[in-house]
Amino acid sequence: MSADQSKMETLKSSLSGFIDMGLRDHPNEIDERMEFFLKNPSKRIYVEIPIRVGKGNMAVYTGYRVQHNNARGPFKGGLRYHVDVDLDHFEILASLMTWKCSLVDVPFGGAKGGIDVDPEEVSEQELEAITKKYVDKLKNDIGPDVDIPAPDMGTGMREMGWIFEQFSKSAGYKPGVVTGKCPEIAGIHGRSEATGYGIAHVTKKALEEAVKDVDSSSVAIQGFGNVGRHLAQRLDEMGAKVIAISDKSGGLYCEDGIKLRSIIDKLAEAEPKSLSLAELGGDLSGAKKISNEELLGLEVDVLIPAAIEGVLHQGNADKVRASLIVEGANMPMSFEAEKILRQKDIDIIPDIFANAGGVIVSYFEWVQNHQRDQWSRETVLERLEKQLDKAWEKILQKKKQDELDYRTACYSIAISKVIVAMEMRGLQ
Ligand code: NAD
């Protein structure tokens, strides 16, 4: 088995283990059939996308969409452009979306999809043609009340604009077919920072629950992309000491706190070239270079893996010295890692709650599109905090009442709402 296959098997069995933790709380409601529906997607879509490239040659890409569960509302989930995408991976991510939406009371189900294209390797015109052909092939499977894609790795406002346009060509003006659009074409203010902002808010809540203040806490963040960058800045504004950050090139560590402003300014100066942290060079105001593995083992109050899946596993979980882990990325730890970390009394705030800020604000965008309205950034972020606080109260209540860990409490709440919706609609 290749390293990639083995990572995928670990992710699959970890998700199944996490769902089982939540199911254990509902022994009377679950029969074999219901368990099948909860653990497997409702639909897997696979399409060929032939386009003309260069001087008339043809290239064929593959498009995917996995729709997991829509008992609570239309399917919802990101669209990833990356050469290494496949249905198995999207199955895991689509399922996470179902639980995330349910947990934070967003009336959507879960989906995920993408195309096996490297956006850096094709021209903008080719990428537009690929995206629009993907929409044509999926036009009966997506729509504002059917399945609503959003940006993910390799896609952003530009691709969402193309999807909106192509879908509207046959269906009439339908901005609600995608979220993550540019504010000028019915997008929402505050979406780019929503996930990082939400993770910072959740971190503050979890610290307060552990009787700690955010402004006397040290934090290490893995990942300095859209999520990690906004998260680091927000925690810094809240008074936390961000002592380490990293991206795929490696990390930076400073005991007195990373000088985020100067790093972000340097990255901005280099644009449109996107510099990695290792390429920054020059004076980093006392920061020294560390590896990603070293970052995960730092002695900090909070560790936030906010990059990719599976970074905490059986082989390194015992090296973690943080007292709280907040999962910024989707599935950053395996089921086995979680067991080791819980034995070490480390609290874990799971991805399906921690990074739900993104889908909450996507839902606000969809609501605005239906109402032909647009709220200010302040209103968006204020409503985001309120929605997270409401879910947090329910999680705490469940955790304390049934003496559960955070992940089991979250999965149990999320699963029970999906079960009720399936039963009430006669979907099982
Ligand atoms: P991004 O592509 O903007 O950034 C990813 C970051 O991770 C980059 O800094 C990259 O260098 C780093 N990285 C990649 N491989 C790495 C490795 N092997 N070790 C360490 N760092 C590595 O992605 P993003 O939007 O910031 O998303 C990060 C995570 O958060 C993903 O798991 C994503 O699924 C999840 N997430 C994102 C959103 C959102 O709104 N963007 C919402 C929910 C969850």
C-alpha cells in the first residue's frame, strides 16, 4: 500500500471512529440501515471534462462531487482544484460537512468536490473553460436549493464567479448557486476572514472554560494560508502570544511572540509572487526557524493545526505538550492520536465546531442572495459570533450532563439532529 493510500485508510477509519463515538450515545435509534445512511454518501458523481488546450490539442480532466446527506437542507461544500483529488477523499470531507452544518445549526447537508487540475499549470482561459464545462455536466446536481459549492484549495472568488455565470445562463440569475463570491457580484463581506476569526473566537471560549484568559495564553499555529493567517492576526489582536507559525516550507518560533505585522507586510510586498515563510529572509525580529514537527511538540497553552489532514498521528501524538488543541484544519488528527492525547488530559476542540465559521458565513451569503440583501462586515462577524456561542452552550451542556469529551459531545449533537431530520422526512 502506498503512503497516500495508507493515509487515506487512516483518515477513513478515523472518521468512522469519530462517528461511532457520537453514535454510542444513540444506541436505541440506530439500526444497521440508519448507520449505513449516516456513514455513506447519498451520491458520488464522476464526470469527464474534455477541453482544447494550446494549439488545438485536447486534454481530459476529471470532475467529482460527493453528496453525503441532505436531510437538513441542500448539500453544501467546497470545490477543490488539485491533481491529487479522488472520490474517497471527497467522501470524508463531505461527511464532515454534514456534521458541521448540523452542529452549528446551519440548514444544509454535506458535500465536497473538485477537479484533478493544477491551476498553476493551465491558462486562465483554460481554467475558465474547465470550470464552465464542469458546471454544464453537473447542472442538474447543483443549484441554490440542491447543492451549493464554495471555494476550497485551489479555488476562490474568481472560480465562484464563473460557476454563478455558467449556471445562470440556463437557470436565470441565481447567485445562491455558489457562496464565496466577490462582494461586487452578491458575495458577502467578511468571508475571507470568517474561518480564522471563528477559530479564534472558539479558542477564547475553550480557554475560558479551562479558566484561562486568551491574553495570557501562548499559541502555536500550523498553516499560514487563508485560515492560519487570519487566525494568527485575530488571536494577536485579542492579546494572545502567537509564539510559532508555519507553512509547508517550515516554521518560525519566537518565545516573546512572532512579529506578525512585519511578516504579513513582507509577504504582501512580494505579491503577486507568493513567498513561503522559509523564503522571507532578512530580519525576522528574533524569530528562529523550526520544523513543522517541532512546532507540534512545543510547550504552549494552545496548539492549532490549521494546514492539512492527518498531521497528528500515533507516531507523534505523545510528543504534544499543549494543554488544548483546536482543530483549525479538517481531520488534522487520527482516531489513534486522539486516544493518546486524551490519556494525556489534553482537551481537543474538534474541526466540526472549531472551523465552522466559514460555513456559517457561507450560509449568511446564501440567505442574503435569497433576500437580495448585503450586510456590513461588522454585522456578519457579530452574527457569526452569536451563532458559534449558541452552539457552544449546547456543546458544553451535553459534555457536562453526559460527562463526555468535546468530540463525542459534538458528534452526538450533530448526529442526533440528522437522525431526527431523516426520520421526520421518512428518508431512511
Ligand atoms: P490554504 O491552502 O490557504 O493554506 C494551507 C496552508 O497549509 C499553507 O500555509 C500551506 O503552506 C500549509 N501547508 C500545506 N502543507 C503543509 C504541510 N505538509 N505541513 C505544514 N503546513 C502545510 O488553505 P486554508 O484555506 O488556509 O485551509 C487550511 C485548512 O483549513 C484545510 O484543512 C481546510 O480544509 C480547512 N478549512 C478551511 C476553511 C476556509 O474557509 N478556508 C474552512 C474550513 C476548514
